[in-house]
Amino acid sequence: MTGASDDVWEVMSTARTIRRFTDEPVDDATLARCLQAATWAPSGANAQRWRFVVLRSPEQRAVVAKAAAHALEVIEPVYGMSRPAADDNSRRARTYRATYELHDRAGEFTSVLFAQQHFATTSQLLLGGSIFPAMQNFLLAARAQGLGACLTGWASYGGERLLRDAVGVPEDWLVAGHVVVGWPRGRHGVVRRRPLAEAVNLDHWGDPADDVVAALRSLA
């Protein structure tokens, strides 16, 4: 499954994380549609106190590369990751290769930093209810246009200060997330998720929702 799609169900079910990109730059019109979609997300009290910062200059890309390198140092021991052997073609090896490639090439791509203004009377979790839907809209709009995108942790694993200072994010704003976007090298594919029955209960915690799940199967 590749290319653009205007089928919302296909878009949602094939919006896999993409970590391998071509060298082709993302044009402004395509990127702008993703950013426009982000502004259509729900926002608490319709305050829309979010900011999306496109990181594209050589200077900002260099900062992103530093944040990515630091993040890799953090996550390798956490996940027991190491660069796979050349002859290892297992699924895990393929995933690790893509992950390492993304980090190694982090300074080559356009990315977007998502920020949300922080209010002292509101929890960060509640504020996330505004900025995270905006990020999801961005990811879905990217997939709909045939782009690939990856929500990274580079603004979390010790890289927040690097990015905050480089961008000039005010201290009363939360750095909520960071997304790399580009043209995928490879294909989009159906997301791998656990069966719906494992995630849905009916009326009480732990009680199966067999009829609801069966209704979905009837649509297949």
C-alpha cells in the first residue's frame, strides 16, 4: 500500500511509523496541508494554544541530529538495542536497522516541533488532550498524501533543552512532541495491533464485548 489515499479507513489502518526516507524534500504545499490538518484538531475551550515549529534550516537540523544522537545513547540500553549483523534478516533486525538509519540521518530531514502553552491550573495530561490530537491529525494528513512520518522521543530523552534553546520555546510552553516527515523509502502497510477484543469491555472492566466485536467482523 503506497501513495496518497482519500479513504479515511485506509489512511488510519496504514499510518505506520516510517523511519526510512528518500532524499526528496517535502514541498511547502504538502507540508502546509499537514499543518492545516493539525489546526483542525479539538482544543480545550477552543483555546488553540499550540505552536508548530518547522525545523528545516541547516542550523536547526544540526540541533535535531544532536538530540537524536543523545536519544539513541539513552534508548539503546533501555531496549537492549544494538546494530544488527549484516546477515540478520529477522523482523527485529529489520526494525533496528530502520531505527538506526533514522537516527544516523536525523539531520537530513524536515521535522516539526509541537508545543503547547502550559497553564498552572491545568495538568499536563489535560493539556495533552489538545496538542496530541493535533499531532495525530498531522500524522494522518501526512499518510493521506503519501508521506511518511515518525513521532520521535528526541525532545524527551535529554534533547528537550537542546531543541527548546535552539527554537526559543518560552519556558511557559511545553515541548510536547517532535515528528520527522518525508517521502518514504519503501511501502506503507497495515498497522500491527492486538485484536480488538483484547482492548474493549462492555459495561464492566474485564467483561468481554463479544457482540460489539462480532458486529465489526460482519462489516469485513
